[in-house]
Amino acid sequence: MNVVLDNAGDIALAFIYTLSLFVVAGVLSLIFGALLAAARVGPVAVLRKAAAVYVMLIRNTPLLIVIIFFRFAGPKIGLTFGFVDIRVADIRLNNLYAACAVGLIVYTSSFVCEALRSGINAVPLGQAEAARAIGLPFGGVMSQVIMPQAMRHALPPLASVQIALLKNTTVCGALGVFEAFARMRGLTNDFASARTEIFLAFALIFVVLVEVLSFVAYRLERRWRIA
Amino acid sequence: MSAAPEEDISAGRGEPLVVLEGVNKWFGDLHVLQDINVTVNRGEVVVVIGPSGSGKSTLCRAINRLETIDRGAITLDGKPLPQEGKELANLRAEVGMVFQSFNLFAHKTIRENVTLGPIKVRKMSKAKADAKAAELLDRVGIGHQADKYPAQLSGGQQQRVAIARALAMEPKVMLFDEPTSALDPEMIKEVLDVMVDLAEQGMTMIVVTHEMGFARTAADRVLFMADGAVVEENTPEEFFTNPQSERAKDFLGKILKH
Ligand SMILES: Nc1ncnc2c1ncn2[C@@H]1O[C@H](COP(=O)(O)OP(=O)(O)O)[C@@H](O)[C@H]1O
Ligand SMILES: [Mg+2]
């Protein structure tokens, strides 16, 4: 256990990267996914098609490939994310970090979209009709009436998507972000004799984080339960 | 049920407000609306009656463009219904609609149900919208339940809230599509009372209902629909005591039995 404790600072730092990736990609994928879902059920045929193609393409592509695209192919077409360079104490968010975050957002949004779409389908048609009848335009119908209810219906699958995202951040470790997985690999290389405890410690922290997420989702589900 | 309306909603009584001219609609092969010509004047209460599937709901929904029509024209206050977008949304705000299944926003409180339109569509301040909602909810007898959620109210209460929600937009005309058909018998009266009140205050109303009591007390005219067409149009008294068409006689015979 000493190895873990001796390196607690580095491990904490690694998990700050992990969590920041999770929060950034989590929030933005919820927003972008909601826009995609709105496009998929909206009145504009071109947007409906475009969103459907997006989901089909991205959902069927392995995450690693999506992130590699932004990390390596992106710069070739001008997507360098060079403008991203944020330092907060020991934390440095650079272009690699941005490429990985964008990959996570792009990938996760397609799952958020589909979870929300199932939620939208669970909202009775009369809700949208009543919203239209008081004069709300499409955007108002979606944001005021449909999405808040769809979110509630979609909460369990959305929680699964976000939990998957938390674990998916480890893929970024393979591509240069010093998050938890990269740090763990570093430690197991440096302290080969303590491999098991290092593995266990990292696994345990992930389990705890996922449990916290599940708990939050559970509480939201209870609080938002449509009376 | 108190509080007189702050403005005279019956101003200009008697002028045409909702005019349908040669309205036709098909659902595939089904000719749901067949050459409908109807004029509803300001301040008038028109009851639409007819067997299930005769096109009554479709007629209501066409008037606030929840359904498109294939031929003919519908005008509201002299203006044709716009096709899409902002203008259409504005028009819908002028036409209040009350549904058979209430359709209150399930995730919003009673107060929020009533204030959503005024705040988001009419851009009213929250304070003003709340005050207006309080007044309207008092008027329909739900004032003390404003913080509850729709599912915590009975069907009759929910329908009265739905009426208040529509009134909050200060519509020119109110459409009611079988507002009491989903209610238990003991709750029907409380909703009809609110509607009769509204009629007495001069609101222009188009009401799909089989409640003959309401038609007799509040309606100026009855339209009888069958198979997508308006078959008969008369005063309530004449229609119920002396129906002209075979379809109407047959229909009244059936609903009078129970
Ligand atoms: N969206 C729709 N698609 C196809 N047919 C419909 C649709 N809505 C209604 N109809 C049909 O149109 C006819 C008239 O329906 P409706 O206006 O609801 O009648 P009513 O309200 O008088 O019972 C019915 O035969 C119904 O099945
Ligand atoms: Mg109907």
C-alpha cells in the first residue's frame, strides 16, 4: 500500500484530469446530444436526416478511432486545437487534452441523443399539442415541455451513458493525457513489485466514483419523479 | 367563481370571428372534413355534436392549425391562418384549446402551467403572470392548489386548470374538444359550470360535447356533424326537439336512451 500512498499526490492529479474530462465531456455531450435529439424529432427534414446519419456513423465507430481521428487526422485538416492552453496550478489543459475531450463529446453525444430520443417517445403526444396550442414555437415546445420530461424518462439510460463516459476517459490515457489510466501504467512500470495493489487502488477509486454517479442519478430520479 | 373579467371580451359582439369556407381535409382516402362552411360570430357559443369519428376533433384542430387542411380557407378575425413559424405560433396563442385528456404539463406546478404561456409567449413578467394566474385559478376554483402538480388533482380540477391555462393567453376564441368526456360523472358539473360562466361573460366558444344540458343553457347554435360534413345547424331548442335529418334523429335517439 505504501507505493499508493507515497504517490497519492500524483494519483490525485491524475484523477483530476479524469474528472475534468468527464465533467467537460459530460456537460457538453448532454447539450449537444439534446440538440441532436431535437433535430431528430424536429420539423426540418434535412436536420432530421443529418442527425440520424451522425448517430449512425458515430455510434458504430469505436471510441478509440473517434479520438484518434481528432488527435491525429484533425491537425491535418486544420483542427489543431492549438488555441487551447489552460494552466491551473499543476494542471495543464493543452491541445492534446482538447482533442481527446472533443472526441469524447462527439462520441458520447450520439448515445445521449438516442437515450433522449427514447425519453421523448415516452412523453405523451398531448403534451406537445398543449404546448403548441398556447403558442409556443418548436424551440419552446422542446425546451419547456418535452425535454424536461424526456430527461426524466431517459434518466436511467442517460446515467449509464455518463458512467460509460467516466470509464471511457481512460482511452485518453493512451493518447497523451495524463489521466488515471496513464498514471496507473506509469506507476506499474516504476513499481513492478506493487502491481496488484496499484491496480486495486485505481479500480477501487473508479468503483467509488461510479457509485457516486449512480447515487446522484438515483436521487435525481426520485426527486424528478413525475408526481 | 367570482371576479369579473378586467376587459370586455364581448366587444364587437356579432361580427364574424372564425370563418371556415369550403374546408376539406383527407386522411389518406378518408375524407374527414367535407366542404365545411361555418361562421362563428364574436361572443357566440357554438356546440358541435355528432357520432364518434364524424370529424369533430379534426375540425377543432384545424381551427388552430394543429392539423393542416387540404382545401378551403379558415380565417380568424379576418386574417387567414398562417402556414408555419412564428406567425402560426402567435395565432395559436389567440385560440385557446381545451383537450379531452386535459394535457396539463406533467412536470410543472399548477401555477407554472398557467404562467408558461404568458411568460414565454406574451413575454409577461413573472410577477404579473403569477398575479394573473392567481386570479384565473381563483375564478375556476383552484386558487388554493397552485403549488401542486397536475397528477395530485382530480380530473375535474385538472380540466379547470386547463381552462385557466388557455384563458391566461387572453384568446379571442376558446375551443373545447369533449372537455368532460374523460371525467367521472360527479366532476362533470364543476367543469360545465366554469364553461357556462365563461359563456355568460361573452367568450366566443366552439364546444364539442354531448352534454345537452350545456348546449341548452349556454349555446346559441348547435352544429350536427356526421361523416365529415355539417348535416344540420340550428338553435339548441329546435335541434333537440325537432331534428330534421335522419342522421340527427337516429343519433339523438341513441344518446337520449342513456
Ligand atoms: N391522424 C390521423 N390519421 C388518420 N386518420 C385520422 C387521424 N385523426 C383522425 N382520423 C380519423 O378521422 C376521422 C375523424 O376523427 P375525429 O375528428 O377524431 O372524429 P371525432 O372527434 O368526431 O370522433 C376518424 O375516422 C378518425 O379515425
Ligand atoms: Mg373527438
